[in-house]
Amino acid sequence: MATTHHHSCTLCEATCGITVTVEDDRVVDIRGDEADPLSRGYLCPKATALADLHHDPDRLRTPLVRVGDEWLELSWPAAFELVAAGLTEVREKYGKDALAVYQGNPTAHNLGLLTYGQLFFRLLGTRNLYSATSVDQLPHMLAALQMFGHQALMPVPDIDRTDLFVCLGGNPAVSNGSIMTAPNIKARLKNVRKVVVIDPRRTESARLADEHLFIRPGTDALLLLSLIEVVFADDRVCTARLTPHLTGLDTLREVATGFPPERTAPVTGIAPDRVRALARELAGTPRAVVYGRVGVCTQEFGGLAAWLTVALNVLTGHLDEPGGAMFTTPAVDALPMLSLAGQQGGFGRYRTRVRGLPEFGGEFPCAALAEEIDTPGDGRIRGLITSAGNPVLSTPNGPRLERALDTLDFMVAIDPYLNETTRHADVILPPTVHLERSHYALALANYAVRNTAKYSPAVFPRAADQRHDWEIVLELASRVLGGGLPARLLGGLGPESLLELAARRTVRRPQTPQRTQPGQAETAAARRRPGAPATAAARQTRYPRQEDPPRATRVPRRPAAPAHPPRPRAERSGADRTQAGAQ
């Protein structure tokens, strides 16, 4: 008998609603959910791969331990004991900072890792925290920290109500938005009066745009300074109600004066007349927004370019205004939770051992991970935890990192696949995958173009020999952090476990900055423990401000092996398998 389940695709930021039809414990159909208030039936080809992932025979379901050149299956209790011993030995022998953590970007799509995982990794007390943030959106988060006081306060284009959308270094036609959760972005862009794409490549988004301006790579900050110079020179600054909250306006005017379009055009490749026209369009269009994404971030002046993008929206009267770059009002505000986990933000409070690179948000840039492992000296990384990531494949200088991993004293990977990174681990702890766990878009709802709240129960129950990722980190926390978690909490009494430990260890709890649109309400769905059963998916939609936009056009057990000590680091073997979506 076939049954249909409502769920969410967690393979990208769009978080599209899906219906999953199951017959005889197999997925027979995945379609877009017409009733989903955000995606409204839209679906891209990625979502159908969820069935392939769930039924993939190569997916790991029980822990693996490396013994010599072989991988052997291990029971969960034996695996936890081995991992706890390895991590504890590194910490006791070399100090807390000798243990490093790397998290991939699927963390943002995973309720268990966002809640339990973040607290556990932070409570380890190591400065050597790394994530995909530093090869992606860090400049935008730095701008948010410096301008609004919290690294997660990044405004989102109100794409459904804007008349002029200027896209700088982004390709939303492929990404369905990034720091702009916007399913079916192609249909949304069709309703925008004018779309301008500024990119050195003729991307899929550029082909849909009304105008495509080619820019020389790495010169975005110069273009933005010239746009700002024109706004000042033409006396078109309109900061309106934001004026009392602004500082440094005269300094910005003085700096921009040195970068008129005629001076920057030979470098950016964009003609002065076109720069002036675009600046005047932005200033003269009541509902307009400038959006910058990966191309803005991954360059030498990414931090400055991200800051100037926000500044341009401020100067033209388009920050937190309808049709502009708005702060969202999600049903569950993730900022207090991030602050509790020590992620309000910070920059340059301490630096890496080898090159002196600054931390951001309590993390070092992942470009420094390899050198912090393979460079001799005090403070060298000796142990590593990787979670939901494949940094050998996705971060700078992967070959060096791959070689460095073999010099570690101990490594554990929380990952469902044997891939380019996890094959170097001593133990692999495989969590359940997408359709086996419940879902609430805790992080990405904070960047959605429409305010929705949706809890999705798991489609398949986890098997007795499987563990959710939150169960894995909770068990490791209880073993590694030295009795900080009462044994009774392992029975599933709720998320108070790590929160209690955080309170006892006096995690800094700064006051969360007030959002422009206050009034977030916590939902029962968000209070539910990850993986807990639910009777039905709860849906709710709420539009910001007053105006509802037109509805967007839809587009059609094997026996456990005994525990063995980690083998000496020598030659490594294993299948090249990349975790889907890992970064």
C-alpha cells in the first residue's frame, strides 16, 4: 500500500516542500508539494536524488574502524568508546587546541547539528574551529557584524516586491537564492520590472536578465565605490528613518570622492556612463535592491565589497524597506541560539599559529587547516573531527590537506559516506540521512523571501542500528566533556542537556540586537527535539509588512568487529566517495 508524506528537500537553500510516496519501504515518487506556502509546487532535479541517497547501497549505516588497510564494522558502543578515548587522549596529551573541528555546509540544513552539534563543538574549548563559512559567505557575515552587531543579521532581497534587482556576483537561477531562500527564483525574477546582472561570466541568471554588465573579476569594490560616489555627487542620498542610526556617513562620502566612474572604469571594464545611469536608477527607483553573493565574497576585497553592498542599499533608501534588502521575521529567531553557542560574532580576537590569520566568529579560515596540522611546533593540531563535510575536495589546497590528515594522531568523521576526506579517519560514525530524520529549517528560514514555518516528520524511522547526528554528538559530549551530562539525559529527555552544560561553563550570552521588525514567536515545532515523532507537518505563512505579492508562476547487521587501536599513519586506502552536497 502506498503512503504519501510531506517533507522538505534539504539539498540546497531553497528548502522546497516535497511529497514523498513510499510503497513497500521504497520511495517510488518525489514531487513538489503544491500546498507548500514557500515553494508552491516548484521542484528542481536535485530533490529526486533524495530517493537515490536513501536507498544507496554504498551509504554507511554502522560505524567503521580502520584496522591496517581494512575497514571493519563496529558496534555503536564500541565505536563511541574508541572515539572518546582517541579524542580524550589528544586533549590530555597536547591541550584543548590540539583538537580541531571542521563542519561542512550541510550543517545549515540539519536541525540536529544546528542545535546539539554547535554547542558540543564549541564546548570542546578549542580555538581550532573551521567550517565552510570561510570559503563562502564570511564577508557578508563580517559586514553584518560590523554594521548591525551580529554576524547572522544579513538582510534579504524582497524579491517579490522589487522593481529593480541588481545582482552582483550571484547566480540565483541555479542556486535558487543564497542568503536569499527563494524557490522558483526564475518565476520570481520574471515579475521584476528590471533585472541587472553584473558578472564576468554569462551565467544562467545573466541570460534571464534585462541587462548584463561584464566586470573584471575582483573589482567589485571599485564599482560599488563609484556607484556610491555618484549617489553622493548627485545629491541623491536618501537615508530617511535610518539617519539617526547612522555613523560615518561623512567619512564614506570623503572616501568615495576618490573613486568616480571615470577613474575606476579602466579597471572594472564598465563604462562611466553606464555606472552613472545605474546609480541614478537605484536612487530613483522606490523599490530597488542590490544583491551580492559568492562572486563578491571569494576575492581579495570581499569584506569591503560586502560592506559596500549594504552601504549602497542604505544610501539609496532601500535597507529594510519593501522591495529592498529587508530583515526577516522568522517564526523562530535563530540569533539567540547562535549567541548562546558563542556565535554572535567577533573578528581578530586571536590568530592562527602559523600565518597569524584572524579568527571570525570563533573560527579560523579553513585555508589554514592543512598548515596548522603539518607545521611542527607547539600548538600543532593532533586530532580532528569532521562533520558533514569533505574539505579535501571543497577547500583550498586539497592535496596538501589530504597529506596532512595522515599525520594526525586521531581523526573521526561524522559522515554517511567513505569519501576523499573520511577515508583518512580512524573511525567513521555515519548518521541517518535526509528522509530518516525530521526537519525544521531553523537557519535558512532566517533568510527566506517569505516568512514560513514548517515542521516535517521523518519519512522513514531510523533502524535500531542507526543513529541521528544529534544522538552521536550528544553521546560524544557525555563521554568527552567529563561528566558534564547526566546519564539520564541520554534517555532522550530533551535538548536541555547541552544547554545545561553551556550554562555551567558560563558560555557568554550577549543580548541579541533588536531586529527592525520585532515580534518573533517560537513555535512548538521548533521546541521539538530533533527526530521526535510528530503526527503531521505544520504549515504557516506570513508576509512581511502589509502587501501580499502576486502568486508566483509555477514551473511545470552484520556481527560487530572487536575494537582495535588506530593503526599508525602510513598509506591510506579507500573508495573515493563524496558526500552529496558537502562543502
